[in-house]
Amino acid sequence: MSTSNPTPDQPPEKLKPTFVPNQTRRTFFQSKFYYRLKYILRRPTSTTLGAFITGALFIAGSVNLGTYLWFGSGHPLNRYQWEKMKERGELPPELLEKERILKLYSLDKYYNPRDPLPQQKTMQF
């Protein structure tokens, strides 16, 4: 038996550590989660193709969000939503009138094109 633990029934004495570091709390910007998140978010823009795809998605999302905020939730954002809202009868009368005018304009432009511009006379040598 050792001197620190004379009987087997008693637990051994705990040794005191020689150095105890202060317990400091990490901030969010020092955490491993933040560094991993920063690494993952940097990946899509690290290559040319990734930057192109990320930029295209950002532009498409910005256009849709801007349209939604500018015109409101009752306005279709694309042709698919336009056709579905038209089938259900949810399009406002102004949008139906706009569609009719644009259709007439495009048909008129196709079937009745403008007269060709007169050709300028060039000097013949």
C-alpha cells in the first residue's frame, strides 16, 4: 500500500494540476463553425464556372425578388405563373388588356410590316 492511499477502500487523493488555464469564451467569429461556414461559402466562387453559376443565380433571384416587391404578390413573375393565373381567372383586367394589346401589336407587325426604307442613291463611277 502506498502512503497516499493506506487502505484499498478509500479513493486515491486527486493530484492538483500545476497549471490551470483560464477559461475563455470564444466569440462567434473565433468559432470553428464560423471558419467552416466561411470555407463552404467561399467554395462556389473559387472557380470561374462556380462564380458564373453563382452570379447567374444571384441575378435571377434579385430580378424575381424585385418584381415581387415592386408589383406585389398578385402579379405573375414569369410566363408559367401568367398562364396558370389566366387559366384560374386570377389575372386582373389591366393585365388581360395588356396581353390583348401586345398580341394585336405583334400580329400587326408580323402581317403588316413597315414599308422598306428608301435606298440612297450612290454615285456610279
